[in-house]
Amino acid sequence: MGLRRQALSGVKCTGWATLIIAALQFLQIAVLARLLLPEDFGLMALVTIVIGLVQAYTDMGISGAIVQRQNATSEQLSSLFWLNVLVGLCFFSLLFLVAPIIARLYGEPRLAGLITYAALALLIAPMGQQFRMLLQKWLRFDTLAATDVISSAAGVAVAVILALRDQGVYSLVWGQMTSTTASTLILLKIGTRNWRPQFRLRREDISSYLRFGAYQMGERTINYLGSNLDKMLIGSMVGTQALGLYSIAYQLVMRPMQVINPVITRVAFPLFAIVQTDNARLRSGYLDVIRIISLMLFPLYAAMIVLADPLVSLLLGETWMSSVPTFRILCILGIFYGLGNPIGSLLLAKGKVEVGLYLNIWMIVLYGFAIWISAPSGAEGVAAGLVIANALGLFPIGFWLRWLLVEMRPLDHLAAFFPMLVSSAVMAGSILLASNFIPSSVGNLVKLAMLTIGGGVIYFLIVVPWQWPFFVRFKQTLR
């Protein structure tokens, strides 16, 4: 089976999981927004920032190396497994000690207990992380998809049940913990059928991975800080209530990208790693990844922009309508994130982790300046500042990086998503025009259904003839 066929087959077998997970996440937000306060979501956003930053270190940055390197021995994998577990224990202990300090810095006493409970994930997740990477390396995408769906469903169920029992922000914490635990247990059960770690931790087993990991940890740290500077500054400068409003808008907008992109890049990375020396095949595979992402993300974000009012009202309720302008701007940011995200798979497949580190250093400097300038304008200003930073400071650099990695011409990259961009713009204009003819007495759900279906038909009628050769090749590849 060729690279393209393997990649598209992996996307096909996990596509259903993408839709289910997205639906579950939207359901959770829609239900919990009516049961919890914006302040609860603001507190959870701060907890997530702290835990997420620490989680970037728990695998010492070596997970990607497990997939990228094709000849890892059982002894090396065993040492790497126990290294992950040991580091998770160390970071849990560290957070347990510093949680009260973080709570005092933000003036939120509840943060100490919330961070401590959420940090339990650092003891659990490392035991499944290596099995996740091995399943990815073995191209077991169907197994990974099922694992993600089951664990997500468990987390949503627990969060909603606890929120109904007036557990407040703790319902969010325990929902996340449930999802992490369920995923780890499944990965352990399935992964150990194929390989069991020895009780072994030797320096010589892991030394060759540490350079790769050092760059990865540096890149992750800077990337994570850059992605969360907006929330950190809003939380410290404006307060948890404003952060809650911004955080929910951000979660709604980024959910499609955060669900769709990882599924596709999860398939792409191990396959890119297999043919890492063949630039022609890497270019072809990368452009197909961009086409698939833009086919799904562009129409979603275009529809979300023009239907923001009824969508926010229906999903969150009238209390959250003040977040609509921020919601619209963040949709544009989601498009930039969706297009830029796959370059990470090329960097890892090529082993150019140091380039990713330098790119993310530039990103955090750029984002920090943009947020500092725009913060006085509130959440809308921060969102607009991030869009401008991506458009002027990050998107153009991608052209140089793709040429450096696989000698990809800028016009080839633009041509891969241009038809979807134009088709989505026409669809959005049609939806906006049609909305003027729908009586105000029609409910938001009916209005959304009518306009979404109509817009989808228009998009389909435009993009399919335009991209017909790609669809034919896609179909032939999956046979």
C-alpha cells in the first residue's frame, strides 16, 4: 500500500471518530454553559494552562522520536517507558508544592486545590503515552480513534453528571481526569498485547533520544506559552469572569481544528517518517493533507462566522452573546492555525526539531508583542492581534520552511487550499444573503439547520467540480 493510500485510508477509518468527538465536545460546552458560571470556566482555563505546560515535559520530548526512528529496540522502549513514568511522578510532586503559590499569584484560593486534583493526570497519562505512539507507528489508527471516542464520552458524561449535582468547576476537573484515565487504561490493555515494557531504565538506552527530546521540550514549552499567553494575560489583567467568556468562545472555535487536524496529522507523521528522504512523496502527501484539512475546516469556519449569533445563542444561551464578536475573529485565527499545524509533521519526520524550536521562539515573541499591544482593547483586541500576527509574521515564514524541508514552491501550497477558500467564501455570502429572507419568528435551531444545509449544498456544488481530479484520485487510493 503506497503512502497516499495509507494516509487516506487512515483518515477514512478515523473520520467517524472526528465527528463523534466534535459532537461530544460541543454537547459538553452547550450543557455546561447553562449549568456553570463564566468564572468556573475561567478557573478551569487557568488550571488547564498550568497542567498542560507541565504535561509538555512528562515524556521528555521523546514521543515523536519513537515514531520518527524506525529501529528502536525493546530495551530502549522499556527505558523510555519508565522514564516517562518517573518524570510524571516528579512533576506531580512539584505541582503539589507550588499550587498554593500559583493560587496566590492569581488571587484565587480555589486554584490550589483544583491544580492539585488535576495534576493527578501526570501520574496516569505517562503510562499510556508510549503505547499511543507505538500504535501510531504501527498505523493502528482505528484503535486510536476508538480509544479517543470512548475516553471523550466518559469524560463528558462525568462532567455533566457532576455539574447537575452542583459540583461547579470541579465537574470540569473530574471530567478531564475521567477522560485521561479511560484513555490510559484502554491503551495499556491494547498496547501490552503487542509489547510489554521490561523493568529497565538505562542511560545508554535513552541517550540517543535526549537530543531530539531536548529540542522537542523547548519547542513545546514555547509553543504552549505562545498559544496560552492570551488566556494568561486576560486572567491576570481582567479577571476570571472575562477569561471564562473568552475561553468558551475559544474552545468552540478551535474545537473543529483541534479534532480534525490531529487525526490527519496523526496519520501523516508516521507515514512521512517512513519516506523521510523522498522529498517528492513528502510534497505530494503534504499537499493532500492541506487539501483534506481545508476541505473540512474552511466551510465550517466560514459558516460559523456568518451564523455566529444564532449559533452562540443556541449553544450557550443569551448570557454569552457578548462573546460573539470575539467568536467571529477567532474563526479567522482557527483558519490560520489549521493551515499552519501540519508543518509540524514535516519537521518531525525530517528530524528537524531544532527548526521547530526556533520557529516557536519567534512565535512567542510575536504573540507576546501582539497581545501586549492589543490587551487594552479586551478580548476582541487580543483575538484581532493574534490574527494579524499570524497573517504578517507566521504565515509567510511557512513558505520558506516548506522550501527548506521539501523544496515546495509557495504557489503549490496556495493552490492546494485556494479552491476551498473561494468556495467557502461564496457559501458564506450565500448564507448571509439567504438569512435576510428568513422571518424573525423562526427559531434559532430551524434557522441554523436551513442555512447550514443550504450552504453545504452550495459549497458542494462549487468545490466538487473544481476539485474533481483530487476526489477521483482519493477514491482510487482507498480502493
